[in-house]
Amino acid sequence: MKKLTFIFTTLAILPNIAHAYIDPGSGSAIMAAVMFGSLAASMYIKTYWYKLKALVSGKKNDSVASQQAKKFTKGNKKNANKISSS
């Protein structure tokens, strides 16, 4: 009960209107932080999407990085064979 009385008293004493100013620089900084925060969250989700997908589905999938590495090495072996046979 004392906490409730303290809260109501404090709110009654404080002014209802905040006399504050947010300049355009602050607004753009907040907007940039929100945009880059959402970008970072989406990249984090994208990075671990395949691991989460494999965990949920119960399948053992190769990660995207290992799949791309396999494609890259296959392409390099073909190019190496073309160069050596020339």
C-alpha cells in the first residue's frame, strides 16, 4: 500500500508535459539504430537458419558454407584439369 501511495504521489507532483527537444540528429541516429539493429537480427537469423531448420526437422544437413566450399573445390578441380591438359 505504501508503494502505491508513493507512486500516485510522485505522479501527481511531476509535470505532465515534458519540455524536451529531440533534434533531427537524434531522430536520425535512433532511426539508423533501429534499421541496423533489424539488419543485424536478420543476418543473425539467416546465418543460423539452416542449423535451426535441421534441428527442428531432425535431419542432418550440411551447412551452407560447406556446400559452397564443395562447389568451389569441384570448380577448381575442373579448371585445374583444363589447365594441365593444355
